[in-house]
Amino acid sequence: MDIRYIKSQEKRIQGKESEIRRKYGKEWKITELGGGNGNWLLTKNSDVLIDGISYRDFVLDYYHEDKLTQGLVEQFRKALENGDIELPQES
């Protein structure tokens, strides 16, 4: 089982809103910067992938947390290894 923590990401870019949303809208959260001057802040949440599948929501729900950190993922990894947690079945 391959468990990987993916750090959150952030970048600032310039461009027209329609182009930015078309290019980045599916994967990134887009926030306007600078009061309409064509500056944008793009962010992605951290994630935990197990064999390539995201378990971010499962981990956050299990631990009743709002933020996914590397420490929380390590705690989750240890609990999985010890058999304290079972992953939900894929549907």
C-alpha cells in the first residue's frame, strides 16, 4: 500500500478571468487579487493518496479535523499499519 502526503500549493498569476478559469478551474481554487487588475491567487488543498486514490475527506472526517497536515497523515498511516482503521470499500 503506497500512502503519500501531497503538500498544499499556491501560485500567483496574471491574465483574463475567463482564461484562468478555463485553464485552472477544475483543479485549483481561484481568488482575485489586487481589485480587478488581472491578478489571481490559485490554491490547492493538501491531500493524502493511497495507491493513487484520494482519502483526504475520509481522514479529515475520521479525525474530526478541518486541515490535513503531514502529522495527521503520519498518525493515519500508523493507525492503518496497526489495523486500528479500515479503509472504506470502493464502490
